[in-house]
Amino acid sequence: MKVTLTNRRKWLIGAGAALLLTATPSFALFGIGDIVFDPTSYASLVSQLTTLQTQYNMLKNNIAHFSAKQQWQTALHALENVNVPNMFGETAGMSIALNTNSPSASSTAWKAATVTMNGSAPTYLASQSLGSSRTSQLALIETSDAVSPDCLTAVGQYRSVRSTNATANSSLLSSQFDVSDSTNSEVQQLNLLNAAEAQKMAEMQSQGTLQACLASQMTVANMEHRNAAVEDLNTAVFVQQQRSANDTSAANEGSTWDSYLP
């Protein structure tokens, strides 16, 4: 019996020594068999908790919203409709052209508001050479007749679209200055930014149309100024040529100058 107990004790001591040699860095609290504390696992757990805390704070900041947005709010000035007087029909369709997207109204209004060319003008102009003052005037008239109605349509379209987009602009503005949680999450704010950029792009495209119209009108105006300057220069050259060919002194009053400009 003593031999058996002695052998069992030896086996327990040997097993305990082997367990101590293979154990990870840890120690027992409050005696053998109690809770085991592992420093390596504890350090890893602390690191994970720190990471989770950081992520939580980041998400908390992302969903946080402003409660005093109205300090940034500005008023949107609406473009009013224009009403052109029409006493005798001279501006027929002009108000429609300036307030709506109507190419036909623009064409009608421009024809009614401009001087009508004489019906015999084509016969007279057919005898004029290209580059002459008359054909240059014709080119100015034709260019202006093409550009101006298009500009009237562009202005009317811009006014019409501004009125149509008023509801969308107002809705976006309301959401931007809303302080509730439904519009202040990170995804909602990003959606609002995208919507604002889309509205800005549409406005830029509309303004681009107007800028193209202004450039067209400037081209016509430049053509008119250029032709006027050339006419003055040509007149000066012609007068000088006539003075050189026809003596204007008192001793030569007998000859008649019949090629003067009216």
C-alpha cells in the first residue's frame, strides 16, 4: 500500500513538472486551480478595445450634426418675368420669347421689332460684288437675324428653367439647413453634396448658353463697328483720290465733279 502511494506521488510530481515546462507565460490568482491570468492575452485584449474605442469615436463624430445651420443660410433671388409693352404690335411675341422656351415666338418677335427689307433689295444687291459695303451690310443683317432670335430663346429658356427648378432648389436648401438626425448622417450629407454639385452643373450649363449668346451678339456688334470704320476709311481714300484727279482751285471751276458721294 505504501509502495502504491509513493508511486502515485511520483507520477503527480512528474506530471506537474512537465506541465510547468510547457505552460505559456501565465500565473494563477488566489491559489492553484483558481483564475489564470495571461499577460499576453490581456495586452491583446486591451489593444482590441482601444481600436474599437477609436472606431466608435470616429463613427460618433461622423453622425454628429450641427444644430445651428441657419447662420449660413442666404436668400435666393428669383429672376422675375419681363413684360414688354406692345402698343401697336411692334413687340408681338417679345414677352413670350423672353419668358419661355419658344423659338417660334422669338422669331416672330424679332421680325416684328426690326426694319423690313425692301422687296426690290435682292435685285439691287445681286449687282453688288462681294466685299462691297452693301453686301457687307447684308451679311450683318443676316447674321443678326440668325443670332438674335436664338438669344431671345436662350433668355426665355433660362427664365423658364429657373422657375421650374425653384422647387428643387428650395428642397435642397431646406435639407441642408435641417438639424434633425434624418438628414445629418454621413451618407445623407454626402448625398446633399452630390445634389448641390449636380444643381451647380446644371446652372453652369445654362449660363454657358447665355454666354454663347453674348459672344454671338458681340460678334455682330464688332461686325457693325468694323464695317463702319472701313466705310469711313474708304470715304477718306475716295475723297483724296478725287481731289488728286480734279483740281478744286478757283481757276478750274469749269469742270463739274459728278462722282461725289451723297
